Amino acid sequence: MSFKPLAVTLAVALAGAAATPLLAAPAKGDVTRAQMQAEVKQIFDMADTNKDGFMSGAEFRVRMGAVLNRTPPGTRNAPTKQEAQKMLEAANAAFKAVDANGDNKLSRTEASKRPLAAFDMMDANRDGVLTMAEKIAAHQVAVPAAGAKAAAKPKAR
């Protein structure tokens, strides 16, 4: 699939993060909703290592560890240990938020809701195709909003 740069952000989105992670590094080219659904299914299936149709909290943590370790520490663009820890904590919190029934596992339906809602939100003309222009427009809205949230938080002393 031509939109592999979304893989890392989709892993987080599978856990229920809002649209902002999908916008962190907009992929090149257009993406259809069907392609997005296929990508979500592929990531879910990779995480569901015991093939029981659910992504357990343990399976999710293993998958997130693999995603975060794709860029070895100390290499260019690798997250710092603190950044990686924050991403993992955010992903775990998002997982819990999406786990609607609190059973510490996600069904494919639970895991698909937020990534597809994010896609639909960014698809401004509702044609089922997310264009580069739509991704850029959504990114421009989300990034300043995320910055404003961070600026509004009180600093730890």
C-alpha cells in the first residue's frame, strides 16, 4: 500500500487516539476509505498474535514496543527515551479509552472506530478519498490546536 507512513500513527489510532496522530506526518498521495480500512485490519491482525479476534492489552503493548523500536535509539529521527515513554503512555491511555466494555481487549470494531472517524473527519468533501490537500488542511488545524493545548497546561516545577 502506498500509505505506509501512516502505519505508526495508525497503531496509535487503533488504540483510540484522536485524529491528531494521523496528522503528525501526512502520507504522500491519496488514500481511500477502503485502503484505510485495509490498513486498520492489517495492523489489527498483526497485533492479534493469538488470532482470537481480539487485541489484548498485552498484545497491544508488544505491538507498540515494535513500532517504537523501528528507529533504534540514537539514530536520526529516533524518539528519546522520554518521548518514547510518553508515546507509550498516551497509547495505553487511548487503548483504555477505546476499550468500551473494560475487558482489556479490543474487538476489531472497537479498534476501527476512531481511525475511521478520523478519516471521515479529514475527508472534507465526503467522497471517500483523503487527498493530500485534505490531509494538509487537517494537519494545519490540528497542529496549532495541539500546540495551544500544550501551552495551556501548567508547567511542572
